[in-house]
Amino acid sequence: MPQATLENLLRRIAQGKPIPALVLVGSDPYLSDSCRAAIIEKFVPAGAREWAVSKIAASSSGLSELLERARIMPMLSPVQILILQDAEDLERGGDESAEKTADELSAYLADPSPFTIVIFQAASLDKRRKLYKTLAEKALMVELTTGGANVAALAVEMAREFGAEIEPQAAAELAEAVNGEIAKLRLELEKLSLFAAGRRIEVADVEALVLSARKFTVWNLAEVLATRDRRAAMEYLDGALRAGEQPQQIVGALGWMYRKLIEARELSPATNQFQAARELGTRPETAAIALAQSKKIPRETLLAGMIELAEADSELKSGRPNPRAILEFLIARLTSENSASAA
């Protein structure tokens, strides 16, 4: 069975399509909790969840319990959900044990119970092991990452928790604005749902209310940094601070831009903006700018800039008394002719 994105999984759940076996791979607790909650809410009646939803620790006995219970029809619910926690622990036995585990899972997944949804939860899985290959072939596997597409899909689901609906394009812009930070995404969606007051959240709402959505303006700085125009860069910094941007937000936005420029440099020259958008986890408009600007700044300069940004971020978090001075020194370093040699 092919891998699915978080967006595809949530859409499939909303449509009520059965998922006999699901593998959630990732260490972000909010993403995994959200997926499990969406499945439980869709397939198990509220009054039956105490009996029809079970968590089982991954071990030799835990796997046996899981497979045995999967064959027993649930009470008071058309579907039961069995969650195998820390599924990566199944790989920790010797080769013979791991082989037996994979064979047992393969036998069950070849003929899964129609009334059972099995969720395998793992922080990571070794793609070289038979366990991974078995699950990847016979279960629906979802990599839970905080990339743009996943966070945008989560924003749509999260908005419903606040009784709101958000446009897909607005969700994508919001995901980009919060730089994949789930806690910040939730905070901004709570504000947006109140701001929209019952109507659909639109791109204009995100741009008007989410201060960090101004992050896209850092691309105005990319050309300035490429030409090492220090005066223009300082003017940009002054304007951003006057507009209310916080120093750490500015450094975070610049760090995000530098990462996307580095990633864009690694893409094939034939990559168009829509392909780049999928790879970079951004909107097509942002991807087009990243593709254009990445060609103007040497990779060594971008790597050196990442070092400077990490140091500035550390200084800001240390509580130094003059954050503006830290930012001005940062801009001076980023526009220095010697910045590339810092790598």
C-alpha cells in the first residue's frame, strides 16, 4: 500500500473510508494525537470508546495480544481501534525474533478483521528491516512531519476544533507563516476563528491578523543580501521593527528563508514552481522566488549565513539588553564580503 500524506489521511477519514491498518511514523505528539482522535471520533460512537479503543505496549506479548483482540468482535461499537504504542520496539529482538514478528503481522494484514482498525505508532522505523517493508506494503503509512503540506492539512482539521472553516490557500499561508510550529498554529487559529466570527477564514484574514505572516517580506531582503547592499538591508530591518516585528521573529523568518534557499539550490534546474512548492512545502509563489534567488547566492554564503543566524538566535534567547544591536550586527555580518569564509 503506498504511503499517504497527512492531508490524504484526514480526507480519507472524513469520507469514512475504512483503514484496516495504519502506521503513524513521527515523534510530534500533537500530530499523532490529532490523527488518532480524528479516527476515533469518526468510527467509534462516543459512548463506546471506553471499551472499543485500547492502547497496547509493543512487545512480544503485546503483539500477540493485539492480533488476538483484533479477531474478536467489539461490543457496543461497529468498529474497535487497537493502538500499538512504540511499534519500533518490535525491531529490538534478534533477527529470528524480528523475522517471526514480521511474518505474524504479514499473515494478519493479508486478511485483516473488517471490524478492527489497528494503528501502529512509531517515532521511527528502520527502512532496511522486514518489519518496515511488511507495514509499508500492507498498511497505510503516514510520515508525520511538520512540513508545509502536513501543517496546512492540520490547520484545516484544527480549525474545526474551534468551530471554524479555513480556505485551503489560507491554511497553506498560515502554515508557512508559523514556520511549522504546531503550538503557534493553534494559537493563531484560535484568534482567526474569533476574528472570522462564523464565516470562512480567508487569506486576507491571515494576512491581516497573523503578524508573522509578514514573513514573506523577507524575500525582499534576499536580493539585497545577494548584492551585499548593507544600507538597504538596514533600512529593511528598521522598517520591520517599526512595523512591530519582534527580533526573534525576524531571525526566525530569515532562518526559514535561508533554509528554503539552500533546499531550492538542491532541486533540479528543470524544476518548475509547482514542483518546487511540493518539495519546499511552500506556496507556488514563494517557491518561484526561492528558485530565482537561490541561483544568486553561493551555497557557501548561505551556509555561513545559517551559522550567523544561529548565533544571533542564541544571543537573543540569552536575554541580552539590546536586541536591536544584535540584529544590526547580524545584518552587517550577512552583508560582509567575508561572510562566505565564515563557513
